[in-house]
Amino acid sequence: MVSYSKCIFLICFLFCLNLFSQTSRPQEPKEPYNYVSEAVYFTNSKTNNIKLAGTLTLPKDIKKPAAVILISGSGPQNRNEELANHKPFLVLSDYLTNNGIAVLRYDDRGTAESEGVFNDATTFDFATDVEAAITYLKTRNDIDTSKIGLIGHSEGGLIAPMVASKTKDVAYIILLAGTGVNGAKVLETQSRRAAELAGANSAILDENEKLSKIIYNIIRTHSDIENIKIKITEELNNFKTQHPKSLITPYITPALIEQQLSILKSKWLLTFIRIDPKDYLEKTTCPVLALNGSKDFQVLPKINLEGIKSGLEIARNKDVTIKELEGLNHLFQTAKTGSMQEYAQIEETFSPVALKIIKDWILERFK
């Protein structure tokens, strides 16, 4: 999971990460497993027939179990969603499969064994990879194809309702730190919380937020890149002229403006800023479980869970479970502050409390 905070606009402080790696990962399963683990490949016919590689784990002695596809967060991830010396998707798939649920996890396009170019893709492209995974699972005769669900983490929690809202092939979705507000708001709130955890001056953050809103609004309301560049340059210079005493004004230099404009080269970022989850949540009627940790600074729980709840209410979805889990961070680890620096230092890969909630919720509906 790559932090959205890498995309902060006009940050006027240094945010240094020291991801000291622990070697102890007690939750990671070791072979031989108590289930079948099969290397699989499937093709996305919507994107140049790229071949995606993954692992399908199947419980033993259960005929046609319910199945779930794991969808990773932002940034190139392998099938284990490996980061900070943790493998959360490996732990999650092992736990679910040992409890009677088949799991498909796969390498993101252009990552590990999967074909394609990651940097050319947007959230919409990643959604077609999920659709290809569903199509593949429907060809299997060793799972119940009427019980295929999606578990999406972070950006994956945005992709899940995008897919579920337009097909009946998705029986359920689980959103792990999924977004409930538009991408601009996610970035804005994440950057501020990350800065607060790093000890940034609140007055500077207030001013930075004003400029962030200006930039995000321009990106959300205009499509032509050259026009966006002109308007951002104009608005930032106008702010500098109109607010000479602002704490952030001295930092608005031609070099800084150019730095902000360089971010516009990212097709993924421009798309993410413009996407609003409500457009898909309002059309999602399958059962939904949405979880978020109280110490998640990347996808803040309050505004995002409320956004998810609101969208599903408009959809008149009758099976919705929403929970904020006390003390968990963005990776669903038990954390002290929730900061990114802690990710690698924590031995726990995935909270047992969260794992049980996910397992119980699925089995109550699709055993």
C-alpha cells in the first residue's frame, strides 16, 4: 500500500519515514498448508489481453465453497500486498481458507508475475482486472460461482463497489479502509493527519489546506491539462498577492508551482481526485461489510465510513454492516498512533479481531 500522502500539495515541512523492519512475523503461514494452493493465470480481455498471475487457495473437504477475490490498495502490489515487511493478503487468505472460504489473490498488472504496465493504469483499469478475475472464477467447477465476493483494501475498497454496482456476479463486498468521499477529500484529510502526526504547525496546515482545495477544485472541474496548469498557476499567484501575511505565502515560488504542476503527469492521480465513491455506492445492493481502524490516518474512519453509509442508504441496501475498530491502523494492525513509521515495527500483520469479523460475516451469509 503506497500512502496517498506522497501526493500532498504544497507541503511546507519534511515528512521523513524510517520503516525499521522487524523480522518476526508470527502470523505468516508456513508450508505445508492445510489447504490446496494453486498457481493460476487469467486474462484481461479489455486491456490488450494482459495475463495476470495469482494464487487460488481452496479449503480441503469442502465441496464448492464460497469464494472471494482480494483487491490491493494504491501502488504496485504483489499478490500478498507485501509492504513494510508484512504480507497482509497472505495472512488474510490463509485465515479465510482455513475457515472454509476459497481465496483468489493476484499480482497487480505490471507487478511480479503479471503482465501489463502499472504506471499507465487508472483505478478504472484496475477495476477491469477484478472483472477478469471474476470471469476466471466463474469457469471453475470447484467453487460456488453464485457466492463470489470481493475484499478491497484502501483503493481496493473503492474498486469493489465500482465493480459490484454494475454486475450481479458479485455476491458481496467487504471494504477494508475503503473510501467514502471523493479522492480530493481523501488526499486532503490524509495529508493533514499525516502532518499532524509528524508534529506540523496547525496554522501552516490551515493555510496549506486552503491552497489544496484550490488545486483540487481546478482538477475536478476542468479536463484539459494545459488549461489546468494555467489556472493553478494563476490561482496560486493570486493567493500570494492577496494574502501577503499568510504563513505559506513565502513558499509559493515559481519552483514550487512547477513542482505541483509536475504531479499532473500522473493519470492515476488525476483520475483518483475526480472519482466519487458515492456514484457507485448508490448503486450497490449486494451485502456490504465496511471496516476501518480508529487510528487510520490514510483513510480517515469518520468521514469515509459516513460516506459509505450514506451512499448505501441511497441504494436502499438492506444488508450493510459498518464498524470502526478501536486501535487499528490503515493496515488493520493494533497500533499506538497509526503513523506509517509504525507499520514495519509492529509484529502483528493483521488484527485477529478484524480477521474474525470478516470470516464470521461471510460465513453467516454464504456458508
